[in-house]
Amino acid sequence: MDAKIKLQIVKSVTALICVGCLCVSAVSASGKIADSIKAGAQGGGDTAQAEFYDDNTDADVVADDGAAPVDEAVTDAAGETPVADDAGTVADTDTGADTENTTSAAAGNSKKAATTAAAVKNGAPQTKAEIVEYCNKALNNAKESKAGYTKTYVRKCEGDLPSIVTNLIKQNKTSTMAKGGDNKDDFPAGGYTWSSKLRESDVTSATCKQNGQYYEITLKLGKEVNPGKGEASSYGRVMTVITPEDAKAMLSAIKTVTLSYHDGYVYAKIDSKTGKLVKAEFSASADLSADISVLGNVTADNVISTETFTNFVW
């Protein structure tokens, strides 16, 4: 293999180690990526390439184009669709006492919570706040109940990189989790006993489509630079993110790094009769810019990671 191509592979994969771990499955692969970087640096580029290709499977890819499933909002009894805008302002479709003005912020928050609970109890979630709350409840119930499932993890790069590099990045893996298994690190958000703590303000849009006895919910996330873990960021509240500190720990040669997450979404198909999760999908894209010793500035754009969960066993 040409020395220049080897160098390009090493530089690109070095950068991608920092963005490949958008979802928890990629964390387990980070050691292999690091080994491949070392192999490439020592002239083992062909071996590294073969090692990455061995990770590919023929499993079906679900929404691996990084685009959220297309859903339509559920309409209310009058046939109108509640609208939740990007700023988090929701058109109130409720009537009666719940629409009365109050000068007390505490009273207003209590009334909003009570209204949300009543709306979800009586039918499909309508407003942005209701949809987020309903989705959180279903995701957390699946994780806390330790339901079994099948997981498909897909990673690919749509950035401007040589095809040989994008082939190294690609992954398509399927695994299973037995009912009652330890899902703390396997089911997002990895490392926590809960799955989602998203707030209304964390999502740019929320839609709920009723399909027979199922609710299909899509929550979209915006752009976040160097998001923190867990409740420290919007992405951290529902996905396993990698921080600049994590990146530097993986590769000590990294001087500075900027990780920009964007176009994230969470999709959940929920049984309206039981409230149990039927299918879930977590996806995000990331761009990276890093200053790495010897290599200099390295960039990688649009690395998309998607985890899809199906075949739940309760």
C-alpha cells in the first residue's frame, strides 16, 4: 500500500476514534480502533484494513441513513394538530380550568404537570412536553425492567474521505440481550440505570403518530458542541456521548479537540394499551476537529452512529 494512503488512513482513523463512540456499542470497539492506528503507523495498514472488514456483518440496516423516521403528529379530537416549535413554545389545545392564567410560577408548573398527566392518561400525548414525558417513561421502563431485546448497531461516515477509509469506519453488528440481563452499558444512555432524562427544552421537535394500537414518537435534537455526559447536556440525557477528555484519554497525542454533535433523534414505538416499548432507535451525527501531535490538524465530518432495538421480551 502506498505510504501516503497509509498516512491518510492513520490520520483519519485517529480522528474517528474520537467520534465513533456516539452510542455505547462503539465504546467496546475503541480498543480495536486504537490497535489499528498503531498497526498502520508501523506499516501494517493492510492488516488493519482486514481487521475492520471482519467486523462487518450482513445484518439488515434500520434507518442507517441517519435520517429520523418520517412521522406525522397526532391530531386532537377536533382534528387539529398541536404544534411544538423549535424554541419549545407549545400551542395549548387544552380547554377549561387548565387554561386559566396564573401569576404564580410554582402554581403554573404544577398545573402543567397535572395537565400533561391527564392528557397522557386519556389518550395520545399531544404537546411537546407530553410527548417527551411519554417517551421518557417508556424508555426508562424498558431499561429498568431489564426487558430482553435484539440490538443492531450501524456506523458509517458520509464525510469527504477516501473510500478505503470510509470502509474502515463502517460497522453493522447485531447482538441480543436476554431478559433480566445487565443492560446498564448496553442500552442508552450507557453507564446509567435510566435511559432518558430529556426535557422539553432539549428537543427541537417532538411528533407522535398513532398507528393502530401503537404510538410512534420521534424526538429530534439540535446541534451541541462538546456535550457533557448524563444530565450535563441534551445528548448526554439520552445517548452515550464522548467528551474531549475521553478523546484525550484514548489518544494522548491529542492536544485539542472539538466534537460537534448534530441531527440526533430518538424514535420509539410504544404499545398504547400497555405503555411498553416495541421498538426504539437512537441516532446522532458528529463532526470532529483535532490538533494531534505530529499529524497536525485532523478533521472528520458526518460520522453517523445508529442503534436500533427490536424484539423486546418482557
